[in-house]
Amino acid sequence: MIRIIQSNNSGFAEFLSQLTKRGSIEDSDQLDIVKDIIKDVKEKNDEAMFYYTEKFDGAKINKSNIEVTQIEIDDALKSLDDNMLRVLKKAAKNIRDYHVLQLEEEKSLKTDLGTVSMRYVPIDRAGVYVPGGRAAYPSSVLMNVIPAKVAGVDDVIMCTPPDEDGNVYNMTLAAASIAGAKRIFKVGGAQAIAAMAYGTETIPKVSKIVGPGNIYVALAKKEVYGQVGIDMIAGPSEVCIIADKTANPRYLASDLLSQAEHDSMAASILLCNYNNIAKEVSIEIERILEELPTKEVARTSIDDMGAIIIVKDMDEAVILANQIAPEHLEISTENPEELLPKIRNAGSIFLGEYSPEPLGDYFAGANHVLPTSGNAKFASPLGVYDFIKRQSVINYTKDGLKKVADDIITFAEGEGLYAHANSISVRYESEE
């Protein structure tokens, strides 16, 4: 049963500490395994990749069948019923429309000395990792591939683990086709991350790797960072809900469980200032759990990482929410817009009882790849900007540089960098 804690109770501080430490990959026992896999893929390329795919996924993959064919993609699209295909395409359109808003135009600062501009250039090639098995989420395919395509990345490749027969989940392939992934490879785990980071005979090296995965994938992304860019190190999912006495307990319970069924380490937290709401939500959670097909995972998550925190007022709820910095934050109060300006730390914010978290997961268009584990204090949702490099362009005239030459020389000599100073003065030697 979900715990109910008063915010001024010592048990709350203990729970908060447990929350921030969950899913930590620091000093993980799996790190040595991941390092060995990366080393093997760097040295043996495809040979190592095929070996680990058979070892971990039970699939015999080789050069002839590692890449998904157009026939496989066509068959996957045909396998979906018309309604599911329609929903995938509509969700893709919503995601695309939202991310187009993030595109930037070149900006310039023009003076009588010259021009300083900022231009935006897409990365050369993006690699998208997509989990397989129980954690196969076609929605994540759309959320990772579409922003890259909107950013102008022409070459988007995707890696995802196959089943024992060497096949990929049909909805995953369909989503990849709709989103615009250029090439899809049947490889998962740390070996897929290493292959995209360093390149093999079959899989091309990418500029940046994005996408969720298990601890082996997270560790591998951390290890290859610097060789390539990465989006983030994602931990277990989380939702935090701020609610007052006007909130519907059944809605709140349903939203907490929608996060809990993701993962036994997922965190579902309710901040409310009304004891009766807390009790009613706890009862509703138990009632819904009884009939939930995913109740085994959800039960573990709710019991271990779920909590209803009784706060003294909404101001305290906001303070705690900013301290938790949740991946998803729902505000289910009488006037949720009043609290919004006070929220500093959250990945995605859902206002009102008709904006539940699953709306963001699938359909609203905003990205559901979000900072977890309190990283919303400094990180943002995945977006177009993750696939674009900003470049500065400086264009001064001869007269313009001359007007500031003495200032630059003074600054350079102040730092003891005399070649810098000379780089300026040499241009005007003939005029002295």
C-alpha cells in the first residue's frame, strides 16, 4: 500500500533521500561488463556485435540480415490495423507540428564595425536507440526520430534488439517508417551504443546518440560520451502531482498508477494539503490495482517508491515539487495556472485534471523524453535543439577591426598571449 507521510515527519526526509538515489548507475556492478563490450566492438567491429546479439538476445545476426529490409517494413505496416496506423500517423503529425516551433532563424548583430551572427546547422548523423522486449515503446521512436528530422538531420539511423527469431516488433518498425528513420539495425544493448559511437563495417558512426534503455545502455552512453554526443543519462521514470481538495481522487490514483506500471523503480508522488484526499487516493489505488494487467510491476513501484505527502499548503507543495524536480509534474488544483509561474524545476508540466501525463506520452506533441532523477534542475526535454549545432560567424571590415585593435592588443597582452596581440597589430604594420 502507498505510504502517507506528513511533510514535517522525519520519514519524509528519508523517503526523499531514497528517491534521489534510486536507479543510480554510479559504481554499478555492470560497468566492467559494459567496458568489455565497448572494447570488443571497437576492436572486432561486426564480429563482436554479432556475438553479443546472440549471447544476450538469442538471435543469429550477420551481415546479410542485420539491417531491416524494406520488405520487413512494408510487412510491419500491413500488419497493423487501420485504426492503429491512423493513430500513429496522427501522433506523428502532432509531434512534428510542435517541434517545428523550436526551429531558429539566423540572428545577426550589425554595427559600424562589422557583423556577428549566429547560425544553426544540423548534426551530420543521429543514432536513435530503441529498447526491445517488454520495454518496446513505439511512441519513443516517434519522439526521438521526428525532432531530428525536423532539425534537418537527413541521416537518422536506429538500433533496436531483435527477438530470438531475428525480428523487430512490428509497431516499432511502423513508427520508424512513419517518423523517417533512414536505416534500422537489429542490435541492442551496450553493443549497439558502441557500434554507433565508433562505427563498424555495417553500422556507420553517428554524431550523437539519443534514446532510452536499460542500465547497460545508460552506462554505455556515459562511457562513449565525448566520442559522440548523447541526449542524457535517463533513470527510472517519475510523476509528481500537486493536488488540492478539488481534485478527483480516482483521477489522481489512475495517474499515479500510469507511471508506476512503467518500472518497479518508477516513482509516483502526490503532494496534497487535505487528509481526506490522501485516504481516498490510497483506497482508489488499491481498487484499481486489483484489475490492472500490469499490477505486479505497479504494485512493487507503489509500495517501494510511491508516496502521498501531506503538506501544509500549496506554497509548500511548490517548494517540494521544485526540490524533487520531477520528470512529469501534474497540477490538479482549482486554479492550476496560478501555480505555474512558481514552478522552476520539471521536465513536463500538465495543467488541470484533463491534462493527464499519458496525454504527453502519446499525443499532445510535446516530447516525452525528459530529464529524470532531479535532472530537471538543469536539463530540458529532448527537442530539435539537441540535433542542431550553433555556430558563431564574425565578419569585421578592415576599418572596423582597426577601431578596436588597441583594445584587443591590450586585452591579449594582459593575459600574456603576445602572439594573439601580434595577430592584430601585424595587419596594420604598413600604416605605421
